[in-house]
Amino acid sequence: MKKVTLIAAVLLLSTVIFLLGFNYSNHAEPHTYYQVYLDDELLGTIKSKKALEDYINERGDYYKKKYDVDTVYAPNGLEIKKIVTYHNETSKVRDIYKQIEKRKSFTVQGYEFTIKQEKESQKINVIQESTFKNAIENTIKTFVGSERYEQYQNNTQPKISTTGRIIENIYIDQKISIKETTLPVDDKIYTDEDELSKYILFGSSPTSRTYTVQAGDTIEKVAFSNEISVEEFLISNPEFTDKNNLLFPGQEVIIGTIDPQVDVVVEEHVVEDKESDYQTEIRYDESKLVGDDEIIQAGQKGVERVTQKEKLVNGFINYVDPKNKEVIKPAVNEILVKGEKYIPTVGSTTNWLWPTNSGWTISSDYGYRIFGGAREAHLALDISGTGYGSPIYAVTNGVVYESRYRYPDGNYVCINHNNGYYTCYAHMQRQAVSAGQTVERGQIIGYVGQSGLATGPHVHFEVWRGGRPWYGGTRINPWSMY
């Protein structure tokens, strides 16, 4: 009897448990939870999305102070998806945070600027939009000058009455886009406009050192001997305003190399009074021997008022477009009488003729410069401003050594003056002489062009001494022959 009673009690208890379980499963409420994914990897499930976001923000005090922001956000690539489930298992917010912290950087709100370059674009991150814009403006002022830039912006540039310069346009040559986004805190994020200005001007690896001025030093001499351009010297030493400023022995100056991350383009209307060189009129006298020279009229330089449009890129002249030339004071030609028994193939080592018409501008001097993003020694004079198709003259007598095309010189002519010197003239529109031809001083040998690697019409003028060009000769400063 007792055994029957026990069995009945067990059956009754099982029935109650079954009924209770059945009743619970049919009336249980589903839960709203959140699954956390980082780059599509499931990290866990949490009860509150806001709790995780608040925890991330609360733990980000260091980055709030570093970037002066109010909120720190989840990493880019974090997704929090809402789910409805009957399961009760969830992760602690703290544990999910630790997993995120190990895998990826948290973010702050800011701006991503993209500078589109020819080869590859670069991105610059800032918290405030104004930081980037002010840094770009500072870079422009470095090349233009603060006062001239303010006058341009406020339309208060002095008008040109006789001579002067007016900025017509300033712009950045690259396309720059902006996107408001969240920035990883471990990426480089600029908050200081001066720091960003320095990067835009000098690049990621700026190099500079001090140099102690020696007796006889000039700004041009110091720049050349230290393999930088005059423009770089003036940028690194803003207390100097012109390449003709004086230096004194013992003075310390900065030798810095720039690596601009943008191209600042300045277009100017320029009116200048320039000296026009006199020409030497050569007369031949049959009674005089070759080499028996006599000046019967001294030459006098003239003055011309030249109007040009100039395009400068990061402080370097890139293009010169001549517009007008007015004679203020005419030049007086020198008259030189020479013996005339034949046209000598030996050129003079003095009284060299200037290779172009008057009104010229030296767009790139003999020295170091940055061209096409690379530093190079420019061992020649680039003479611009006389106009496309204007004549190029032989500076003295000689025999044409080469007259052909090659890259990057384009159409060029080299003359052997048979006195230890060669001269070469590059980027011609076309040549007017051929190899082996005897030419005399002042003879047209070609015309100003833009062939080969050239940003505008000009003559690339080289002087070689002691041997053939590129085969034993040495390029010297053409100014030393004038």
C-alpha cells in the first residue's frame, strides 16, 4: 500500500512540474538586446547600446583633453545591432570594451581633408575645420607676404601708376575635398595650425641647420654653396626680404629645405623698368687684320618699361607672358670696327652679345631650385619674357657643334667658339642653323620656344668651358661672361 501511494505521489509531482513548465514557456516575455560587431566579427551581446556608448565616452578622458573634445566615440567599423531573443545570456559592457580596446582605436569627431596629387592623394585630419584653412592661409602668406596677401584679400592693393605689381589671382593648384567624419585617435590629428602650417610647407621630414656667415658671403652665395634656392633661404630666414640684403661675418642663418604639400599659385600683373642692353654694331675694315678691334662709339644702356603677366608656383616663376614694351630711354649702340679678311671662326672671350631681345626676365637663375617636386642644380640661365618665336642670337663667333632635338632640352643648338668655350641654347621653337655651319656674333641661330621639358617659352642658356658639352667640359655661370 505504501509503495502504491509513493508511486502516485511521484506521478502527481511530475504532472505539476510539466504543467508549470508548459505554462511558463507559453507566457515568457522576449528580451530586446544588442549584438556588438567589430569589422563583422561578433564580440558579444549586451543589454544596452547606450550603456556601451556611455562607457566608451567615460573612459576617453585622455583623448578628450588631448583633442579638446566633449565626446569619444566607438571605432570605425563597430556595429551594434538590435535583436529580440528569449535567451538571457549577455556580456558585461566592461568586457566588450576591453575586446574593442585591444583590436581598434576609438574615434573623435573631426574633419578629413583630402589633397589630390598626381601620383597619390594624401589625407590630413583636423578637429576644427578652421585649423586646416588657417594653415593653408599661413602657407600662402609665406610665399606672398602677409601684407600683400591682406591687401589682395581686402582689395586694397596700391594701383600701378608707373611701375609695380598687382596680384590678380591666388589659388591652390590641387583639388582639396573635405569630409566631416570620426577620426581614429591613434592617427595623426592636427589641433595646432602652426604645426600643420609647418608640415604643409616643409613636409614630414623637415631638415634645417645653422650656418655661420663668412667674410664675402652673399645670400646667393650661401644658398648655392648649401644646395638650396634663394627662395628657400628667404623662407627659412624671414628677417631678410630680398636676395640683395647684406650679411655680416659671424651672423647665423638657417639653411632649410622646403617640401610643399600643395602648390600655391600666384598670378601677377607686373610693370617694371628694365635696362635694355645696347647692341654692338660690328663694322669690318679691309685694312685691319682679324683681331685688330677698335671701338669707335661707346655703347649706352637704355631703359624699357615692360608689362608682363607672371605665374609663380611656390615662389618660383613658372610662366612669363609678355604684354607690352615701351622705350623710356633708347639704348645707344656700341660700334666696333674689326679687320675683315674673313669671318673668323674663333669667338671673342669678351664683348659677348646677349642671346635674346631686350625686355627679358630671368625666370630661373644659375643655382639650386625645386623643379617637378625634386631638388636640382640649375647650371644655366632661363631667359623668359621676349615672347614665343622671338629670335635667339649667337653670343660670339664659332662653329655649330650640334643642332638637333633631344629630351629634355627639346630643339637646341650648341656652338664651339674655338677659344675654350661652348654655348648651348635649349627649348627652341626651331633652329635656324645646322651642325658644321660657321656663325658670327649676332646671327640668328633659332627662335624662342617651349620644346622639351619647359613650363613656358624661354631660352635655357648654358656656357661650357674646358671641353665639349657633356664630354669633358664644365658648365660655368653665364653671368661671369658679361
